[in-house]
Amino acid sequence: MMPTPALSIRELHKTFHLGLFAPIPWARGLRLGALNRVVEAVRGVSFEVGPGEIFGLLGANGAGKSTTIKSAMGLICPSAGEVELNGLSAHEPAARVGVAYLPENPVFYDELSPLETLELFGALCGVPARDRRREAREQLGRVGMSHAESRPLRLLSKGMHQRVGIAQALLNQPKLLILDEPLSGLDPVGRRAMRELLLEERERGASVLLSSHILPDMEALCDRFGMIHQGQLKRLAEMSSLAREVEEFELSLAPPEGALSSAQLSELEALGAQLKPRQPTREGLVELSLPISARAQALELVVRHELPLRDLRERRLSLDDLFERIAREERS
Amino acid sequence: MSTPTLSAIWAIGEATYRSATRSKLNIAVALFGLAMFVLLKLMSDASLNQDARLLQDMGLFLSSTLCLVAMIGLSAHSLYRELERKSVFSIVSKPIPRSALIWGKALGLAMSAGLLTLMCALTWSVVAWRQGLEPSVTMYQAWYMIWCESLIVMGLGLLFGSFSTPLVSAALTFGLTLIGRFNQDLVELYERALRKGELTGALELAQSGLYVVPDLSLFNLSHAVIYGSPLPAEYLIRGSLLSFGYTGLCLLIAGLIFKRRDLI
């Protein structure tokens, strides 16, 4: 029997009705411009997070990551589709037993101290009263906040708020951690500590769903990833395949005729080559980018056609470049 | 309600109470104390053999006004602040029903109102003691009724706050509190206008408010205190039941509305 996924999202859609008439259901269909706007934040997203897996949700700002995560936590009611936590509907409070959530830029009560905050969250996630203080101190220690446990939160930095947020998520040994941009606001030391902490949690058997728009963090942590772009899931794959997608190399060639022949070009395009804009360059060079996996064949082709090679360099794509490529692929 | 839910409500209430007492309420209490002492100075200058009556009347008026203003402000702003700052996400994502947040907030605000009323009573007692005035039991019963009234106001504030902005919520709460306070006068005015055929739109609107808000003049015991009228126990029980029942109803509706909200 297949184990129940820690989180299962099927055909999730979320449409927001914004504007003056948004609260009136029958008036939502009226065309009233800015007074009645419709935003499709998530369109048909489906994925699962298995037991003991770290799943990364990648996407640029506004791609629909947070809406997906909030639907998973029952904070937003989906327009269509199903979201289940440990086999139960996400809207049931019982489904959230053993599920921890860290919102993006977490905010707590300014007048409380980190210790009081964690005691509050301990009570909310069912830690027995006699164990709350000990458990709160233990988790504050794990995120390096013991020294500031009694200071009011309003006096703490953004990074310290983030640490308190992480500590509250770790209370009561959750089986599933859902973390929205958990590494944002942390300094490099904090980021490394956080990465180690998440790997420790996986070792313990917890599943993790985390969202980010920072590729190296995701590569260091995730087993699988889903890439979300304009509300749609564009990729769902093993993390190792992402490395192949984001690494490419660039060739600068100086063809004797000033341009590549159509035969040469089609051979290179068959390997996945993309001509860079404004070809040839002022120096009469033709610049191409190719997937890293096609390097050997591309070089063999350059030698075979005796094309003068001026430069060859490796490059890592940014998330924006990757989304641009996805959009280009979709258009073609 | 299950034990974990009750425990969550208590924890949210405690956090709300701590937050309120460490910020706004302190300022309110300090202002009240200052107002009382300024009043004491003015009173000794202006009054002529009416010190006791004025002190009682003004003490209750100030306490009641302070509690109402604090409760309208805190309750109308309370939920919105959570939503605006997004602190609500971490709380309602725990395995608790969303309504636990409303009930917890109400508990914390009720405790804050209790502390505020107590502080008012203590400050007044000190002032009265300096004036050589002996406080009566009715005076302390009056403060209890002020607390009961502030619970109703809090319930209304949380109810309106569950679906509107603080300004709208505060305006609606304030409006209904006024209607409740002038309940008897409005009924008389309405009946007189009805007899004379001079009903205005504003009066009809105020009249419709009478159906949704209880008669808050029940909670004003200044006449009983000043004239030393004995206060039967049934009166206090009736007031308590009305206050707890009405507040509970408001919170129940607020919980149902809040449950359906998308928390963006």
C-alpha cells in the first residue's frame, strides 16, 4: 500500500475578486473595470509531498507560491480543486495536527518576548502546559535565540523575527513543515544554520514544503521541486534535473562569412542552442547559449565545421532567465 | 468545545491581555488617573457642599467613558491589526478552529477591561479617601456593571471587526452604543413622534437600532449611587446574564463570519 502523502494538492484553482463589488457574489460578473477586478492567482496546480521528502516550490514574486501554500494551510478557500494534509481536508483543524507553518516575513505580538511567543504557540499546537517553557527554550536554542528570549519582539531585528518564526514552526515535532520563504531575512550564517536545521528535520522523518525564489538554497535542500509561473505549475521534477536546466554554456564563434550557414545553425539548434539577441555582434561574432549537457556535441560540431572559436564560458541561469526560457519554449 | 480549543482560547486571551496591558491600556489608565486628580483640584475650587455627589457622579462617568472608548478602540482594531500585520497566519494555521481566535481575543479584552475598571475603582477610592468620603457598596456594584457594559461594546466591536475596517467597525460600534445608552429616550421620542406623525428618517434608523442593541442604560447605576438606592441582587444577575448572553451571541456570529474569510 502506498503511504499517504503528507500534502496532496489536486487541480488547485484560486481566483480573487477585487474591487468595490467583490463582496457581492451576484455582482462579480459585472464588467465595471477597476471596480470589479478578477485575478486568477493559481490555475490548476497539482503536486504531492511524500513522507520524509523536502519539496521546493520555486517561482518569482507573485507567481502564486504563497497562494498555493495558504490554500494548503486552510487560510484561503480554493475556488476549485482539493488540498489534503495527511489525508484530511486542509480546512479541517484536525488536518493541521502535526503540521507547522512559517509565513513569509512572520509577525508576532510586538509586546511579547520570544519565550512568551513560543509558549503561546506551544499551547496552540497542543504542547502540554508543563512542557511548554522547556520546549520553547529548546527550540529558541536551536535557532540561536536563547540570548534574546526575554526581550520584547518589537526590539528585535527582522532576522531575529524570522528565527522566532522558525522556532515556533519546530514546536511539538511536526510531521510536515510548510515554510514560505524561510531563508529570507537571514544573514549567511543564519541561512546555513537554517539549512542544517531543515536537513535535521528530514533526518527525523519530517516532510518539508518550502518556497523560495533563490535557486542555490533550493538546490542545497530539496529532493524534488515544482516550478510555478503565472499561477501554473511549469515543471515538476527531481532536484538533480534542475541543475541540468540552470547550467548552460556560451559560445562565441567568428564564422568566416560573418554568419553561420543555415545547416550549421539547424545542427546547433537541434542541440538546444539559442542565438543571443543582436547577431552578429559589433566584433562580427556569433554568440550562442547551449545546455551544459550538449557541450561535447557542440564542440565536436565546431571542430567538424572548422568554426573559429573565440570564447567558451559556463554560466548559471537566474530564476528570471529560467522563466524567460520557459515562456520562450511555450511560445515556440 | 474541546480541551485543546479551550486551552488555545486561554493562551490567545492571555497574549491579548499582555499585549493590551503593555501598550495602550497603560496610557489610558495613566490618563484616567491624571484626569481624576485634575478633577479633584477643580472640584475643591468649584463645588459648594456637593463634593461627594460630584465625585461619585464624575468618577462613574469617567470610568464608564474610559472603558467604552478603550473597548471600542481595542475591539474594533484588534482583528484588523492581526490581519493587516499578518500575525493571524501563524495563529489560525495551528490545529484550532478559527473562532478560537475571536473567543481568545474576547477573553483577553474582557480581562483588560476588568483591569481597567479595577484601576479606575482604585484610583477613585484613593481620591475619595483623600476627600474623606466613604465609598458605598453600590459604587463598586456600579463599576461591575460598567465592566458588563464594556463586554457588550467589545462584542459589537469584534463582530463588526470580523468583516470591516477599524474605522467602519468603530463607527458602527459607537453608533450602536449611543443608541443603547439612550434607549429609553429614543423609545419615548419615537412614540411621541409617531403620535404626532413627525417621524424622520434618522429617528426611524435609530429606532431600528433598538432591535439589535440592548438597553445599555440598565448598566448605568449613577442614580442609584448618588441617591443611595438599594440595589437588588436580581438586578445584577439580570445585567450579567444580558451582558454575557449578548456578548456570546456577537462572538458566535463574528466566529461564523471570520471562518469564511480568505486570509490573504
